[in-house]
Amino acid sequence: MKETTDSDDTAYSSGLTLSEQPPVDTNVIVRPDTWNLSSVHAALFDAADMKNTLLEAIREIATGRTPREFDDYLTEIGVTALRGAYRTPCINIARGGKEAALNLLEYTRQLGTGHSPLGPGFSSDEEDIRSGALPILREADVTPTVAVVIDSEFTNPDETKASERDQVLSFVVDLASACDVTLVAESQIERTFLWKFHRDQLPASVECECNPSRRDRLLSAEIDEKVTAAVDELGEDSKPVKYLRMLDDEGSQTLKYDDFVRETRVSRETVRYHVSQKLVPLGLVDRTEWYGKAAITLTHVGEVYLDVITRQSRLDECVESTPNSSPQGVCTRPPQDGDEGTAPYKAEYLPAYEHHAAAASATENGINLVKEPVDWEQNDRIRWVSYDEDKDEAVIAVRASGEYEYLVGTALALSDPKLLHKTLTVDRLEKIVEEVPDCILRDARNLGITDKALDNPSEFRDAIVARGEEIEDLTTKAENSEQRSAIRGKIMRWSHGLAGAVVHILDLAGVDLVREIRLPEKLDAGRHYEPLAESIARSAAIQSAYADHYVGYRQLYEDRDEKRQRAITPDIDASAPVGSLIGSFVIRGKDVHRFAPVLKRRLERPVELHEDAPEFNIEIPIREECGREAFEDVTARILWQKGMHPTQSVVSLLYGLVGSPYDAARALSKLGNEDNTREIRPDELRYALARLGPERILPDMAPSVSSIVYTLLCAEKRLPQKELAERADVSAQTIRNHRDKLEALGLLHVGDDGYRLLLSFRTRDERQSPVTPEFGDMGFMDAIDALLEGTLPPGRYGDPDDPIAGVLFWLPEPWLLLDDDRLCVWTKLAATLTGTEIPELVETVTMGPEIEQIAITETTEAIA
């Protein structure tokens, strides 16, 4: 097996280089006919040397292992392609199967094409390419040498889309973790093209070689000399070194001067001094231009320097981390929920489709609970942020296994520097200060703004960032302190205050804010739900307002006299004594239905009202299901990014077939981009839905129904009943049990040659003559009529006194079927497919005192 070293973070010994021609010892030269990911992958494994290396690697890995141990090891190193089925021919090769090698090579060649020898249920996507042969090649004793030759077709935008180039280069970089790869750019034109458009995907050593301004080529001895000089001058932890680490953290290893100013909160002159007087003379960075702005980029010397000081730092830590043990130095404590030790909190940025799904799922000034049977990675210390400038819309997301994780994650997400610099620009802050009276900012909104901050609003923004950093530092201190509980209490108070201040100032800036809370599975109601619900309720009170500016919590619940006395008391409008939540909450998780009643109860009384609470309420609408408008919104958002737009039948299918707007967004995000705007085609929708997997198709139905419909989504032709049963892993009787209902709702067609879903196959004929479900011309009552006709015996179907069939007779009451356990989900499906809104499942929870209603006659008499 390949050896690794402590300094090798990827644990792989091979790499990527750039050359004007393939090296003389190259085993495999890749020149694909078409520049897309699957073609490049197929061309790679058309080469005999690559096939032989793969087969030998499998035999080497299998040596000394039982088939079960071999299968476990393949899983451990990441061989999960084709839902794990890729491991089967590998195991057969180890057993000496005669046709196993041919099967494996065929499986490998079809990875990423959308097809596989196993049939539609195992359709292969881009991820399968990275989880098929590559993990095996990384374990091989022999490292193949591969040259990928790019040509004028690769760099021609009319021949190769930017997204396809991105995928190919990303794969080449991944391939370099398993092979010695040379990226061959035969002309300076092609190298310059890589520099201009794709250098953020390439390692610094390759990217520097592409730089048209880079004419010098340093020898190894020269690099060592420059690195030694840099270590002597800069050390390991000076401010210039922090700039280098920031560059190294960027995929492009390039940052604009403005980025340094924002991230480090120092002046542009300070940044320029360190760059021009320290980093450039030492050869650690180059000045460049990045999207029209002055920037600097990390050089190969800078990369080697960072590697040297990182290894030295690891050695120092290793020596210093083994002191003599002392009984007095031991501090034990029970493990805490969501406790990741001393791992730092960190921000990650939401994919665009998740941002749009969260925003579409949100109920304006309310809370939406979205049932999603997905558990995120077990780390409460990651928070997610994103901002859509076109919509002036911010989304933050935190995984909350308890109140502490929720509060800290939310405060740190809202104080994220990049998010604040995008949402709270200096112009916006200055406008707020100009237009909103000081007393409102201080004593109604309770923002804690000082006179100095009013003179320089950007300092207020910097103070928010600094408070977030203080909270983060305190969390580390709390982990190692005997006063852990006291410090955590301080952290939670600060987090409530910081989050509240940011939410209110975002509201003043006109930014729409969605807070997404990701609820892990299987939490205990008393131990986890109660304190979490209490914290969310308290947050909602702090992050709410009456009459635009008066903070709900300070007016209704504040128990400190000095705070209440300082607050401005609002004049209550008796005709509208109602305030509202600022922005929206979306709570996602498999168990949100268990959390809902606890949350509603807590929202009604976050804490005790104080005696002099003014006569107004905060009303918070709560939804437990997403309506059609959420699916319309998310579908339009995602398809707009793709250069497409939806039809009503597409929205109906998504609303009916998938579990949430997140599923819809996830599916549609798999589609490619179009240059000219057009409607999405039915065959594209089929492809997108098939990407989700059976568990997210009709998730509220019996699993057998989901499996049948998903299998038909993946099919490339009609399926006989026997084949459908085998692929769906259900019995023929089960198919017959559900057939009539699926046919009645216009989803299924059964003919002499088998079953099909009424959605275009991905063929030329059906693209030209689209096939769409029949419900488009069906009304809700017609769908219910057809559903009951296919469900009930004739005697019951025609009986107006029958408790089920009676809903069809005058006066028709189809929504009564929601009370029937067997027909409830089918009734909802009939409604969603026919574009009929299901009766609102919105409950309004009221915070605040009971307000005595004045009769109209009393009001009239008082006026008279």
C-alpha cells in the first residue's frame, strides 16, 4: 500500500503538474472525444494500463482478507458507487470469478453516464465517479502516470460549457490523489485560459505555471533559500503569515485587498505595507488582478513556506502535549449533548439550492416546521450562512441538539463577518442612523448604540463581529474551566443579546431573514425539547416588535426595573394591539411533529409576564406543512438559475410526489444550465426526481407505493408487472393493490406491454411529443370520484349513506376523507396534483397578556 507521512493531510503521495507535452514515461494519455466528465472518465478507463492497474489493485487489497473483510475495507476507503453495488464485481474478482473483471470494467466505464448495467434503479451520477475506481487506485502499490491533454475545443465556450470544464478539472484534481497526473496545455493560450477562468480549481503549483506574467522558474535550491529567509524574517505567527493562511484557505489562493481589509478589520494601507514590504520581496505572493480588482495570489514558494511552518508547529505541539501527569491537573466532567470537545465553531456557506429551499419554506413573520428524515453531520459547531443580493435575503442555519448549541450557533452565524459586510453596508448603516431617531435605536429597539457608533456606523458593525469573536473565545474557555456552568450562562445571555441586536438592525436595513434550525433525530422531550423550545420562544420574543420598533421581550417580559424604566413605552392602538415576529424560522427534522406541541406551549409563555406589561400581543403563525405556494416559489427560484421556468403541472408533480421544498430544490439542482430561457421538459423532471431516491418519493405513503413509483421514475421503458415487482422489491399483489388508485389520479398507465409513469422517458421521440400526467385536465372532485370508484366496491360507491362514498353526494364534503386513515394521504395527493389548496394547517400562537375585547356597542356609546 502507499505510504503516508504526518505532513501529508490528504494521505496520498501522488500529485498534479502542468506541462506543454506528455512526459515520456506516461502510461495513459487521455484525449476524450467530448469534454464532459463521463467522457473523460470513460477515456481514462479505455486505456489498457489503467484497466490492469485497477484489477491488480483489487487483487492486492483482497489478499489475506475474507470476502466480508474485503467488502468492509472497500466501504471504509469510500467505494460506495452504484449504491454499493460496485463492490460486488470487486469481491467476485477476489474470488476468481471468470467474468468478474469484464463486469467491473463495464461498470467502471459507465460511471457518471446516468446509466449502469444494473438497470435504471442504479443510474449512475457524478458522485459515483469519485466513489468507484478512484479509492481503489489510491491503495495501489503501482502509481499510474496519466496525461490529460486539453485542446482548443476545451477552451472554446461554444464547444464546452463552463460547468463541464469545472467538472472535468475538479475530476483531474481528484484523480491526482490516486495517480501522477500531468495536465497538458500545449500552447500559452490554453495555459492563460486556465489562469483566467479556472485557477481557483488548481493547486498553487499548477496555477502559477499558468500565470502569463510568470516567466521565472525557480530551482529547488532557490525555493529552499527563499523559504529559509521567510522563516527567519516572518517567523510562524506574524500578521503577514495570517495573510498567507487566509490565501491558502481560499480555493483560488487569491484574495483582493478589499477582502483582507474586511476580514482583518485593518486599514488598506496596513495591508498594502505588509504585502509590498514583506510578502512580495520574499517571493511568497505575487501581485495580480482578480475580476478587475487589485489582488495578491499565493506563490509556490509561499505554499512551501506554509507547509514548513505547519510541520514545525505540529512537532512543537507533539513535544509540548506530553507534560508530566499530575492528579491535581486532571479535570473530569460528564459528556454534554452536542459537545465536540474544543473543536472551533466555523461557518460554512449554504449551497444556493438550500438557501432557496429555506426561503421558500418560510412563513412570513412566522414559524414553519418541515418534516425531513435527514440527520446532518454530528457537529453542532458548524453554522451555515448565505445571502442573495438580488432578493436582499439572508439565511442562517444551525444544528441544535440543545439550547446552548442553538443560541451560540445562531449568534455566531448572525455575526459572521462576510454576511454582515454584505447585508449591513456602510451606506445602509448611515441611512439607518440618518432616518431613525437615536432614542428609537437605543431605547425602543434596544440596540445599545453609543454616540461614537452613531458618528461612525461601520464601528458598530465591527463591534458586532468582535462580540461574536468574544463569544467564540468564551466557548473554548468554558470547556476547560471549573466554572463551566457560570461561563456558559454568560455565553447564553450574550448570545441572546447579540442575535437580537443583529436581527433588529437587519430589519431596519430591509433584509429578509430566515433562521433555519436543524433538529437532530431521537432527542428526549424533557431533556432536550423543553429547554430548546424555551430558548427559541425567548428568542422570538426578543426578535419581535410592536408598532415597528418596540421590542416584544423588553415590553412584556423584562423583569429588571432599570431596563424597563429606560425603555420607551409605546402608545397602544386599541384597534390593532398586535405585534409580529421579525423574519421567519424554519425548523427541519424527522421529529418536528414531536417538537411542535412543546414549542407552541412555550411560545405562549416564554417567561412570566411582568406586572405592568402593556396591552398588546405578539402573534406568531405556525405551519406544520408547506403549501403549494412554497413549491411554486422554490421551483421558480431554482429553474430561473438554470435558465428555465416551470409549468403548473411541474409544480403539481413536485408538490404531490416529494416531501418538502428541500426535496424539490435538491432534485432540480441536478439539472444542467440552459443558455436560452425555456420551459422545463417532462423528461428533465423525470431525471431530476429520480436523483432523490425512493425514500423521498411519496414519503407519506406506504414504502411499497414509494418504491413502485420510484422504480417507474427510473425506468427507461415500460416494465412488465413481474419485472416491476422485482426491481421495486414488492409482490405482484402489492402492485395490483395500488394500481387502481395510481391510475385514478392520472399518474400510472397500464397496457399490454407493461406499466409506465405518465412522464416522458428520456428519448428523442418523447422529448418531441411530451408525455404528461392526465391530472392536468382533472378537477379535485373528479379526482376524488375516480379515486373512490377505484377503491370501493360498486355497492358502496353508489350509496349516498356510505360514510366514505357519501362525501361525493350533495352537498359534497371531500375533505372529510382526511379523517380516514386509509384515504387521507391519497386525498392529499389528489389535491396537490390537481392544484387544490389543502385546508390551511396554520395555527396562530399569541404571546402577551389576555386583552379584554370591547363590544362594538360600547365603542359606539363611548364615541357618542
